Amino acid sequence: MTRVEKSAFSMLRRLGAVVFLGFLAAACAKEPPAPAAPSSVSFEARPAIRMNIASVSVDSRFTPSGREPYVEHLHRVSPSSIAQAWARARLVTTGNRGTATLTVLDGTVISETLQKKGGLTGVFGDQLDTRLKARLKARLTVDLPGPNAGDFNSWTADVDANAERTILESASLNERDAAYAALMQSLAAKFDAALTAEIERSMGPVLR
């Protein structure tokens, strides 16, 4: 082996040692995973929305496709189940006639694969590899008979809530499940806030 070859070999060994130590330091410095987000969504702590109606129902016109890139059918909690939980917990009837119907129009969750960066950042960095995008589009319709025969009043409130979450390529299965749960919590909060505001704005005559 010539002097030049020995020098090159020695340099490669030193470079390999530096890379190994870098990985070792990163592994030692890695923080423990964050606690998982709640696996269910509840609106029990929110105040009741009292309406002068006799019944509440949920009508889902959304059917999961059951194929990629959609993933809502793979989880117990979905945008559709959030809408059902919201109607059960928040809408309270105080009358003896009239109906409120929450119609689910869209309840998708899409899992997108993100493009990874090249170069040293791509080789050694912990990159984002997945984006979850959730949507809950719904319409609340209140139908109430008038005081006279043939009279009929109707009010509607529309909401289109969206939420996103990104996931690192190093995330474990538990961390990915936690990311989905956090996504559902975020979507539920946005849905609740938007629909509550719209009800207060447009349904004053039936509120109690």
C-alpha cells in the first residue's frame, strides 16, 4: 500500500468514526416520546346548547372509501364519530315539537407521503415523512312547526372544519397513533367553535 493509499484509508477510518459517534450522540440525546393524546373525543365539559325542539338526530351522508390515501376507516375515532359525539353532548331539547338534524357531508382523513430532502440533511436529519389532513363538513338543520296549521320554520348552520398534523420519519407506531389522536382533538375543537358560533349567529329564535 502506497503512502497516498495509507493516508486515504486513514482519513476514511476517521470519517467513519466521526459519523458513528454522531449517531451515538443523537441516540443518547433523544428525548422520550411525548405522552399520547387522548384516544377519544368528548364534549361533555362544554355547555349545553338548549333548543326549543323535541328531537335531535345525526344523518351521515358520508361513506368512507376504504382505500388509500384515506385512513379514517382505520381508526375508532373519525370525523364522523366526532359529529355524533358533538350532537349527543351539546344539543339539548326543551320543547315538544320540532327537530334538529346534523348532516355529515364530509369526514375524510388523508395521509400524504412527504418528499424528503437530499444531501446531508436527507441522510442524517430526521425528516417529516407524513402529513395527516382531516376535514369535517356538516350542516345543522332545525325544523319547527309554526303556531298556525301549515306554518313551518327552518334554520340552518353550516361548518367546514379542517386540521393538519405532520409526523417525523423516526416516529414509532405509538407516536403515529398519538399524532392521529391529536389531529382528532384539534379537528373537534375547531368544529365545535365554528358550529357554536354559527348557531348563535343564525338560530336565535330556537335557542333557550
